[in-house]
Amino acid sequence: MKLRRSRDDYQIAGVCGGLANHFGLDSGRLRVVWVLATLFTAFAGVVLYLALWYLLPAEPPPAPAFDPPPLQPWKKSL
């Protein structure tokens, strides 16, 4: 599993959601830890978050659902 920003679990850019998904953590708890770490490190977490926002690619969109064409018995198959 590649580290990517989350499309579904995001508050700002999906960085914490992507990290939580990659490492198997709860995203809410990771966000709380991130905010506390940011406050206690003189806002270094903001710089790291912005860097990860820029560097991590977003998850690709989900593949569209495939709907098979209706059966057409009057057409010959090739």
C-alpha cells in the first residue's frame, strides 16, 4: 500500500487520513496527536503538514462501476 492523501477521510487536505490509513491508525486520534505536537513544537507540525500536502499524491478516484451491455440476441457475436 502506497502512502497517499485520503480522498474520503479528510479535514483539510487528507494528509492525516492518508497517514492513518497507511499505518492502520484511527484518523481522529492521529489528528489530535498532530495538533498537540504542533502546539508543543512551535508550530513545526504546520510546516510538515504543508510539505506532506505538497509531496504526497492524492488517492486515485475509484474505478467506475462496469455495467455490461444489455443482451442483444439479434446481433451475431464476432
